[in-house]
Amino acid sequence: MMGAPDPELAATMGFSGFGKKARTFDLEAMFEQTRRTAVERSRKVLEAREREKEEQAEKEFRSRGTAPSASASSATGAGSSLTQREKTCSESEDSSDEELTGPSVKPQTSAQGPAEDSGDDGEDDEFIGPPLPPGFKDSDDDNDNDDTEEEDNNPVKKIPDSHEITLQHGTKTVSALGLDPSGARLITGGYDYDVKFWDFAGMDASLQAFRSLQPCECHQIKSLQYSSTGDVILVVSGNSQAKVLDRDGFPVMECIKGDQYIVDMTNTKGHTAMLNSGCWHPKIKEEFLTCSNDGTVRTWDVNNEKKHKSVFKPRSVQGKRVIPTTCTYSRDGKLIAAGCQDGSIQIWDRNMSVHTKFHCRQAHAPGTDTSCLTFSYDGTVLASRGGDDTLKLWDIRQFKKPLNSAERLPSFFPMTDCCFSPDDKILVTGTSVKKGGGSGKLFFFYRETFQKLYEIEVTDASVVRCLWHPKLNQIMVGTGNGLAKVYYDPVKSQRGAKLCVVKTKRKERQAETLTQDYIITPHALPMFREPRQRSTRKQLEKDRLDPMKSHKPEPPVAGPGRGGRVGTHGGTLSSYIVKNIALDKTDDSNPREAILRHAKEAEENPYWVAPAYAKTQPKTVFAEVEPEDDETDKPEWKKRKI
């Protein structure tokens, strides 16, 4: 341990505080002390003012009492002038006293420093900074109120469609869209089995996906959705097992497949047929819902992939099994709704899986696929998109008749969906078109009256998916020709597509295959040592100037050939033979004549058989053909059977 430092050494070197403990400052105590001092100072100032007021009042009273006696005994000019001066003084004091009546003047309080400010701290907490000029605040508020009133009167102005970007997913239908809760990442899935990840903050104006994968091999993607926390993704495809991926596309869990030989679907652990739809619980981040062609709706827990949590079995009027084509949770997560192939919409309490809580038997035409169910943000209204080209709005408390209905909205896809605007006043859906039959459109309906407010012509293909994100205030659309479009407004929208359109495209780097590999040989002799590469870019520029390294390969020669190069025909032996065969014009229509044409030459110059028997059998001996016996006279049983 070091000893105590020498005080003389410390004084000599200028470290007068060497060896002392550092002081600790309690900021709260200091602020409290400052506040007390300010209050004390302001109290003293107020007392001094009160004292001044009392003295001035006494002087005024005295001057008023002496004025009559002075006027009565005014014999000399000096006396009168004195009283006149006193009068003027008293009048000035009166006027100054009138001016000082009431609270303290602002410049004086500000001159006192923080003392009086802290005294009035409780009153002026709301107003920070200098006061606004008169009339400014009111006019600004009026303008804001006018704008909001105008927007309320005209909901079309709330639709963010002034700008758009197009993301190229592929060539086949984009059948699934998903945005995380913060709106930073978009995922698209399609009939080409691909799932692509798009990061708005990481993309530039080239709009390229940062990851593409096929999580379900050769199965079409039916639905994609981020969980309520945004850390995992539910993937529903054409097989019977739903998958959960993390944010980067790595598998987290896969649901178990059920036993297809068990009749009662309650007794099997998972789905046994193709999935149709799925979604996450809005409140419980580990729970999700799926529906399948096996006639069940099942809830699952991410932490238990071996078995479902509960099973809901929709039933027809006759009590028979019916296939659910879409399913969803209510906004509070207490209800589970399913749209079925018999046209019914059936709603269960999440905790009671036996009997339905609400039931509408003829919501849509029987035999059509209800492609989407979605609850409004206030949770009182349910919207359904039917395969019978309708969009309907329901109050589940009065489930017999729809509140409103819109017709002639063609739908060719089993996942055509609908969604509510963030303010819950507009309902959006897309329409399908046949190839060459016009443009797919996005329709906007006013929720209260179901009046068509607006429509957007998206592209010359069907509009399958639509999604209006509440935080971004941007509309995502998936189309039948492999596009994912994002509609936004630079003023009304936040982040999202606005982040990537402002970034310039990254400059593509030149192909580095031109540069030769640099071999590091530290112990080579100086004459064999290669010069060290300073910069790859400079080396690329140097190689580009070299005619040998940057020589473009010549294309194949078309025609007979030129410049010493043989043409396509005759370049190889096979092409030469093919060419000569093609040029042979001999007529082989009579094969006997074609063979006998060579008979004389073969007899004079035998080549194949005769030379082998030239010594042993110079004269050819042929076998004698015996005449066939006439079998007509023989009985039937002796005749030879052929």
C-alpha cells in the first residue's frame, strides 16, 4: 500500500488537494436549497413593496392635512411655491401608487432571477417558452379544426393512395401477406411455394427481398401472420401441418399430423387434411388457431407441438360434418368464428368448444367458400367476404340478418379477404378478374351506409389480399400476377415504404472474376515476387484496359462460316454425316430393286461371305429345297398344326 503523500511535494507540484477525498454532491438537496432561497427572496421583495406602499400612503395623508393651513397662511411667494411643489410630489406619488396596484410587473419579476419564477412554478407549468402573440393560437386551432372537420365529412381524404411501390414477389398469385406490429417487415407468400421477407428500413429503391425460402416444400402458402409481439410467424400452407417460424425464417415448431384412420376428430392429436386458414390470438402470444378440410377448428400452443389445445367441430343443420374455410379470433380473443362451406358462420366461446354461442345458417350461398371473416376494431361488428361475390356486415348480437351487404364483387380465390380502416369507418376488399377481363380493383365502402366511397385500379389481374396497417397507415395488396403493391401518402403515412423509396440504388460492383488471384509469397526471391495489390478497383480498371483479359467470347457462327471459323454445319463429324445423309436423294421406294442393283458387283467382287470359303469350297453349293408334302389327303389328326 502507498503511504500518505508528502504535503510539501504536493504543494510544489501544484496538487494541493492531493490525497483528499472527493466531495459528493446531492443534486436533490441543492435544488431544494435553491428553491427555498428563491422563496425567501421573493417574500422579502413582497414585504419591501408593502412597506413602500404604506409609507407613500402616510405621506399622501400628511400632505392632504397640511394643504388648507398652508393656503390660509400663504403670505410669501416662497410658502406658496413650497406647497405647490408638495402638491406635485403628492400627485406623482398618487399616480405611481396607482400604477403599482395589483400583482408585480413582469419585467421586475424577471429581473429578480429564478426567485419569483420558482414562486409561480405551480401556475406556469403548462406554458413553456415565451408567450404566443395574440390571436396566433386561436387561428392555428381553427385551421386544425377545419381540417379535421373536412376529413370527417369526406372520408375519402383519409385513404392513403397518392403514391405506390411495387414489390415483385414472383410470377404466380400472392396468396398471403403479413406485417409485423411495428410495420418494419413485410412477408409475402404465394402459389409458387415461396415466402419472401421485405425489410422497409433495409431496402433501397431497387426493392429487393432480403430472404426467400420454401418452408413447406411443394405446398401453396395459404396464410402468413406475425404474432402480437412480432417475434414469430404462423405459416399455413396446403398440407395438414402448420408451421411457426422466427423473424428470420428459421423453424420454431411444426404441428403434429393427426391419425386419418380415426373417425372422431376429437380423439386425434392434429389435422388430417389440408389446412385452409389460421391466425394468432390477439392477446395470448403463444396461442394460434387453424382450420382444415377434416372439418375441425383447432387451437394450438407454440410450446406444445405434440397435441392441440382444443377442438371445435362445426356442424350443418342436419348435424353432419361441414368444412370450415376460414377462421378468426375476436379482438378481445374471447370468441372464435368460422365460415363454413354450407354458407354458415359459426361462433364459439373460446373456453366452451361444444355448442356455438352465435350461429347464422344462411350467411352466404351454400356450396361457396367464405374466404374471410374479420372483426371491427371496436369488436361489435363482423365482416364476411363470401364466395358468392358478396361482402356483408353483421352485428353478432342480431345474427339473423346482415346490417349491410354489397354485391357483384367477384372472388375466384379461397383467400380473398377484407379489412377495416384504422379509424373503423371504412371497409376494404378486392375483386377478381379473368385473364384479359380488365383490371382487379380495390373497393372502399363506408361502414355505416355501405356506400361505395372509392376504388383503386390495382393491376390487370385479380386482387387477392389486402391489408391496412394501423400504425403505418399504408395499404398492402397482393395480386394474382405475383405483385405486392404498397399504397401510401407522404403526409398521412408513417415510415414503411417512405423509408426505402428515398434511398438510391446501390451501385453494382464490377465482376471480380477479371482480377487474378494474388498469391502471397513472402520468402520468394525478389525477381519472382509479385507486386502487392493496393486496390481491387484499380486492378479492375487496369484489367479492363488489357485486351486479352477483357476479351469478349465470340458468339457461335451462323451460316457457312467466316473468318477462318467453320460454320455450324460441318463443324463436327456428326453434323457432316447428317448433312450428307440429308443430301442423299436416292429413291428407296422399291427395296427389291435397291438390293438387286448391287447384285452384279457382289458377284464379281465378293466381299463378305465368299472369300471365307475361297479355298475350302470355291464353288458354292446350296442346300436342296425339298418339296412340301401334299397334306390334303391326310386325315385331320395327322395334319401339322401351325
